[in-house]
Amino acid sequence: MPSPIHSIAVTISWLALTATSVAAEPTPTAGSDKIASGTGTKGTDKSEQVPLAVDIFETFQQKVFKRAAPSVVQLAQGKSLGSGFFVSPDGLILTNKHVVNKDGAVTVKTYDGASHEGTVIEVADGDLDLALVKISGGPFPHLKMAPLSKLRIGSWVATVGHGLGGAWTFTTGMISNIYPFEFDEPIVQTQIPINPGNSGGPILNKRGEAVAVVTAKVHAADNVNLSIRIDVAFKTLRGLAATCDCLVIRTGDTSPVFLNGTMVGKGPSLLVPVKPGRHKVMVSGPELKTREFNYPETRDVIFDAPTTKATMSEVAAKFDVMKLNTTEQRAKAVSVLPHWVGKKVVVNQFDARVVRGKITAFKPPETLHLQVSRTKVTTVELPDVKEIRRAE
């Protein structure tokens, strides 16, 4: 199956900016207005009253900017100008390799206005547009990393960068698409307004954590912007992996992998940021395997390759009914449903609704497409489903 990225017949534009543009000084943190208590509005003049929800949302966005901006840097090398961000307190910076060449010094400007000389210490292999730059000194404020698995299409995201020379510019939007794991594309699509100079900047979640790296935009389109998932960066850059509070999961095959009930990718090897505590990993293949452990006491979870000789298609053919009441059952469904495409099913949801139709597609980790009439296709999300029953 061809990748959806490869099917976009348009020109991709790298978002590095030529150094002929004049970079502005860091934008000062916006102050927040006081919220009038008990009124649900701001200010005393009724003609200028603003709903409390707007004030709360503005304050939230300002806090995200204030938290993230000091970790973002401006990078200049030759005529190229772009963005990057600290991933460790000792001066390690993640960016795009089209922003910096492997050879030659890089001028790094930090949020406090200081300039540093940086060195490119690693670039990703092949076409993956990632690089690491290192400066001396510190400690520097750095961004925490977060797995993209907890975000969905429609999730709020933001970025801080240097689009068109507007230094430390804060723009917001949402996730427009997350390309399915089976395409092996490390791409996230957002509609955040970005411009040349934003390349290498972070895509931030609502906690101000980096979930992806800005890399390109599509010409002749409005706000079709592409970013590389942060977990891909950890897996491909050796210098970055050492900074990650990450769990290594090895499966022995390409089965879907779930961490605490959420699909985080496919094997045979995954590197997933996690927090200290108790965790559960499930591998959903011909055999459902689980492992519970405490992190960071356990940092590597290794599963043996499947012992059964049955293929997943043969296993799926044995199912007539799939219940989805537990995380284990939902994990098994993610492996079975791709092999039910083209089959007629009855979907019973928790809210008592029943959907009948033919499965036209399944997009992991949880979106089922059903043709319910000759002209209508609807979608169902697995967390809403109680049971799926074959109808033929």
C-alpha cells in the first residue's frame, strides 16, 4: 500500500529561512489580565466584558508559551536560518538537518539574547530530516518529550519558532492527521500557521511538551504542515536516545504494541517515553502477550518471537465475535480487524446504538470505517464499541 505522503502530488517546501531576513528580538511574555471574580467576565465596563472561558483559554496559552519559549533557539549557518530546541540541560539541541549542514559551525541564539557557537554532532540517516547540535555551557532550560499516542486528530497543539524572521513567535492550531502506523511514515500533519524559519521547532501539546518536530509545509495549500514524531527522533538519533526517559520494547515481529492500553506503534523495536511507576505492555499478534513492570527499575521489555505457525489472517478467520470490554480485548481487535476488511459486521456500542455495514477500512489504533448504505460511509471509534459480530 503506497504511503499517503507519497501520493500528495505537490511540492514540499522546507521551512528554513535565508539569513537575509532580519531576526527580531525575543518576544516578551505576554502579561495576563486579572479575571473579575464571581462575574464570569473580565473588566468593569459591560460593553467590554469577555466570557470567563476566553480569559481562561488565553491564560492557558500564555502559560504554554512562557514554559516553552526559553527552551527554543534560533539557528543560523551560512544563509540558512531556522529553529531548534533544547532536549537536555547540557546544551543538546534537536532540529532539522536541512537547517544545518553536517560540517561547519552553527550560530545559536538563545531566548536570553546570548549567542553561542554550536557544532553539528549527528544527522539522521537517509531522508529523515533530523539533526543534533551541541553548545557548551548550561544548564539550559529544556523541553520534556511526550509520546504522540495520547493525541488525536483535533488535539490542540502549538509551536514556537522564527517564521519569516519573527523570532520566538507563538502560533497555535490542531492536529489535522496522524498517518497510520502501517505506512511506516513518521509524519504528523497540523494546521498551525508556520513559515520559512520555523523548521526544527517543536510541536507542543497542552502541557508544553514536545511531541513532534516541524519539518515542511505543502505549497499551494493553506496550513498543510508536516512534522516528524518525537518517538521517531529518539529511535533514530543515537545522541538523543541517551537523554530519554524511555522504555525499550522488543517484540520479535511487527505486531501492534500497547502501553497501558494505548497503541504506541508496531514492533520489532520501539522506544517510548514513560514516567516512573507501574506499567503494562501488550503485544497483539497471533498470540496476545502481556508484561507488567515498574519503571525505571525495568527499562527493557523483551518478548520472544511468536511460537505459533498460524498467520494473523488465519487467526482472524476463527473469530466470529469480538468483545471490546477490556484493554486486552481491544488490543486483539487491532490485530484482527485489518483482516475483516470487506466483511459485513454488526457493531454494538456502549450507548446501545447498533451500526450494520461492511468494513471498508481500519485505521489503527481505533478508527473503523463502515459502509452502511450504497452511498454512505461512517466511522466508529473502538473505545465506544462493546462488541463486533460477523454478519456473514
